[in-house]
Amino acid sequence: MTFRKVSHVLFDMDGLILNTEDLYMVGFQDVASRYGKVFTFELKTKIMGQQSKEFAGTIINELDLPLTVEEFLAETRAIFEKSFPDCKILPGVEKLIRHLHENNIGIGLATSSSKESYELKAVHHQELFDLFPYKTWGSSDPDVKRGKPFPDIFFVAANKFPEKPSPDQCLVFEDSVNGVKAARAAGMQVVMVPDPRLDRSLTTEATLVLDSVEDFKPELFGLPPYK
């Protein structure tokens, strides 16, 4: 299999850089349990990559919760303010980000999270996130009109690079089905590192599917190889 050479790399955050998807699962189930409902992995798969108000509305509708979007977000925010600062960096990620940074490859963050949520998650990982000169927070950036699976966030994130790379010069790292669809809709190649529980039939749109970022070989996409 051959891949196009790229010059810039965009990273999703939740479930790709950080293990926050597990924390979302626990937090959403905490709220659902109060109303005798179950937050399933299937529902989690459906909302991954959506903006805050989008996923809140989806969960409320799917579980028939007696809450407004604002009430749901307020309840979960109180939970996540306690859990997000404890999140961990996933295997292979720090090595790759530092490698690209040291080799002057343009890197950007393209997360559907809000800036406030990002700050909770990044509080103990600031040195790593400081390596990203350009960050796009989908739930806070007015230029990102629609969440994933729409391509808006990747167009906005790529446009922040001074070089203004074309979509075919950008490689995206994602863990979610919606994120992969968004990247492909933007005309970008995408490396998917899905949750082990995800049905692999849902990963077919990805350019490359890996079990871990540790397995990534930069030279496949014309990037400097690890030494």
C-alpha cells in the first residue's frame, strides 16, 4: 500500500493523545444512572468527535433524559472538573509529537473539545501541548461551524499554518469514526487508532488503521523516520 507524502500533521486529542474517552464514558454513565439509563459503547461511538452541544443533545435524545442541553453539560462539567486533570498520555504519542517537532514538521491540534475542557485535560501535560504552535478547539472556535463528521475543524486547523498546506499535504491522527469521516471529507489522509472495542468494519474509511500510535512509521508518509 502506498501513501501520499505529507508536510503537516493534525492531531485529535481525546482518545488519541489522552485517555479521556474512558473518563467521558464514566462521567456520562454517572449522569445516565441517575435516571435509570445506560450509556452504551455504541452511543459513545456515535457522539465521538461531536461538539459539546451536539453530543449533549444526542445523549439526551437517545436516552430520553429529562434534561436540557445546558443542564446536562452543567452536570457533566462538575464531574469532569474532578476527573480530567488525572488523564494520561497514551502510548507512542509523546515520542511522535516530539519527533515531528524536532524535525520541524508542522503540527496542529484539532480537538472538538472546548478551550475550558482542554485546559483541564492539559494541566499536567503542558510541556507536551506547548509543542503545538496551533490549536483549534472545535466547541470554542466560532470558525468551526459544525462538529465532526463534517470537515470544518480540519479546514480551520490547516489554515492556521503559515504555509497554508493543501488538504493532500495534511495527515490526520484520529481515534473516532466521526473524526475519520471528517478528515476524509476534508480531503486528508487519516491514521486511525480506534478503541479495541470498536467493530473493525467501521474503520474502512481510514487510510491506515493501527492498534497503537507506537506502531506508526513516519516514513510511510514521507516524514523523517525515527532514528
